[in-house]
Amino acid sequence: MATEIKVPVLPESVADGTVAALHVSVGDTVAIDDNLIDIETEKVVLEVPSSVAGTISEILVKEGDTVEAQQAIIMITEGASEAPAATQNSPAAAPASSSGAAIEIQVPVLPESVAEGTLVAWHKAIGDTVAIDDNLVDIETEKVVLEVPSPVNGVLTEIKVDVGSSVEAQQLIAIITEGAAAPAPTAQATQTTSAPASIGSVVAGAAEKSGPAVR
């Protein structure tokens, strides 16, 4: 199935942007969340991630082109490489999950001429399970409020910066243990001796998530 990638919603009062960089070519294989293209506006540089896994089948713009919000810019043939990738990566995925790689979450690149921002809200707490693209934190600058999404599935194990703190581009703000929560239900479901621990973990996780939702 062909998936259309469009220019995202642009900042308020911005009518169009310029294609600053293309990071893929026709025929390239892409995964969910891979950055495809950079679009520069007068206020911020926007990264456009892939919403699906597949193969780039068509690029509708070139670097230097002017684009508007919701304009189609790339076509991806969804799942074109999904099956072989799953077959090859399945054996490697299990060790990666069990090893729990620590993924650093950093402040994204700030708009031009902006030196720092303020961390205004955490949407996750330590111990929370996060999925790819979950918004972790909001960072406010004088030009725009940036959302920082999770690049992986896992558990938020460390928060380095408190709400209200000033942060700079590329500053480390959190650590996620990749896949830490993913194998737990599978492993415990197959081992009856671990069943009570699994139930406890689920209940504990539910309790943690319900807390931040109450404002």
C-alpha cells in the first residue's frame, strides 16, 4: 500500500517552508520514525519522520523547493521490506530487549538564533512504559514549544532535568531503557512461577500511569 508523506502543520503565522535537506532517495528502505526530510521555516526547522516501514517509491520535491502545510512530498510503499527485515532481525531482537540498551534522550536542535529553552512539562515519570512517538517532555523557547518524542519502546529510567530548568540544544534530559518492558509479559506468561510478579508489575504500572493524568 502506498503511503503519502505530507508537510506537517507549520507554526502559527507561517505560510510555507523550504526543503532544506532530503535524507532519503528513491528505493531506500525506511523504518518508522526515520527522518526523511528537513523543512526550514522562518521560525524553526521541522524534521519529517516516516509514519510507516517500507520503501521510498517517489520523491515529489527537491531541495530548495517551497512547500506548504499538508503538501504531499514523498510516497512510501508500505511494508515492502517489512517481511525480510522481521525475519533477519527477530533473532537479534531478543538479546537487545533482554540487554536493555540505555537510550539517551536529548534536547532537539533549537530554532535559529535561539540559544536555550525552558523545560515546561514532563508527560512521563520514572518507571513509566513508553512507546515510540510518545511525547515525553515540552520545551518552550521564545519562538515555539517543542515536543520531544520517544525514539524507542521501553521504560523511562532516569530524568536528568526538572520542570522549570533552562536547557540547551543536544543537552541530555532523560534515559530510556530500550525494550525493558516489552519482553516482561511474554517471559512471565510462559513461566507460571513468575505469574504473580507479572500481575504485580501490571498493577503497579497502571497505578503510576493514572497518577500523572490527574491534574
